[in-house]
Amino acid sequence: MRIMAGERTLVVDIGNSATKWAVYGEPVLDAGTLPIPVARGRDTTLRPESIPGAGVHRVVLVSVVPSRTASAEDALAGAFGCPVLTVHAGLRLPFGMDYGTPDTLGADRIAAAAGAVGPAPSADDLPAIVVDAGSALTVDLVDREARYRGGAIAPGPTLLAAALRAGTAQLPEVEPWMPGSVVGRSTVDALRAGIMVGFVSAFEGIANRMRGEAGPGCRIVATGGWSSVLARETGLIDLVVPDLVLRGGAVLAGLNS
């Protein structure tokens, strides 16, 4: 149930927009602690030769792209010569599963929740709202009894921008970023205002309602490329952890070793 001193765990996260990885080593993974990455990287494709393999004793795969999962498992097993643990809801988890359709639950949501509460959640860790603000916005709840209850999924800014462009005849493509005013003085500025203010407001509404259901003392932990924007614009997020999904993969490695 722990990563022993001197061992290293490679966690690979295949997302919709990029593949990220980190190698975790000492300190040991045990109750109340999380591993520290000793190396990390990011790419649009999985290239095992770019990952330093010395001392890797286990590999964890977090994939939300089913068409790439099997080939990634084979590539990682062949490159590092050790078993590959692919994250799914049937693993031993640091929380109970209270989700109606666990077989449809994304591996990234599972790993992010594990990273947010740690290998042995205490009263200080719970309840927790776990936010991943990337291509999609996911907002999930692990309740006071350490049960994964589920959450909400909404489009992120890039998807919102693509939908507006694809579904209209005259609206241009825009690069989303937070505008200085909600009053856009050009079509491009109006699109940015609608996309970004709408995205932030959607998160606020979901998070506040979920916090009301979770009860007092609920903390909000966030990851993903847009998490810093949400933290800055709303003041609702207690902690931003850029590698939360990868850290969660290392937690799951310790629980399932």
C-alpha cells in the first residue's frame, strides 16, 4: 500500500489536448503524504523514449481517449518492462464510490479526486470539491464520509468558442482570454466576454450550489489550464494544484501495488 523509498512511479495522463507525465519518488507514499515529482513533461503525443526510465518500478496510465489507451498500455509496458496500472473505477480507491454509472466515470475525474483527498482522507480533507478546468469543466464532490458522489460537467472556453464558430454563419473564431470588461465593443470582444464571463459564472453557480449540498467546511481544489483564471476571478478556490491528476495517479499506485 505504499511506494517504498528508492522506488519510482511513472504516471502518464492522456488528455484531450495533450499528454502529461511525471515520475514520482521519495518521500514514500503513505497516509497523509503525497509523492514529490522528480521529473515531468508534456507533449501532444506519447513518446516513451522522452521519459527518463531509470528506476521506474511501476507505471500508471490515466487516459480519457479510449482509442489511444490500448496502444499506450503496450508502448509503456514495452518501454519500461513493468506492469501498467490503468485507472478505472474498479480499483482500490481512497474514497467510496457512490456514482450511479461508475463504468462511465472518466479516469481523470477519479485520479483528480484521489489527488485532492490523498491516500487516507481525514476530517481536514473532507468534504472536497474537485475542479478540473480544461477542455471540459468538471466539478465533483467527495463528501464528508469520503464517498465520491459525482458532479457536473460543462464545456470549457475552447469548446465554447468552437461551438459558436461551428454553429453560426458569421461569428469568427476567437482565442479565449478573460476580457477587461463584459461590454465587448467589437464582435470578437463580445465573443470573448460571452465565452469567458459565461464560463466563470457557470463555475460559480455550480460550485456554490455544490458547496451548499456538501455542508460547512468544504474546500475546493482545482487543476487544469483554466484553474488559475477561476481562482483569480471568483475567489472560491482554496488550492490550485497543476499536477493534481498525476499526483492522484501516484496515490492510486500506492493503494493498488
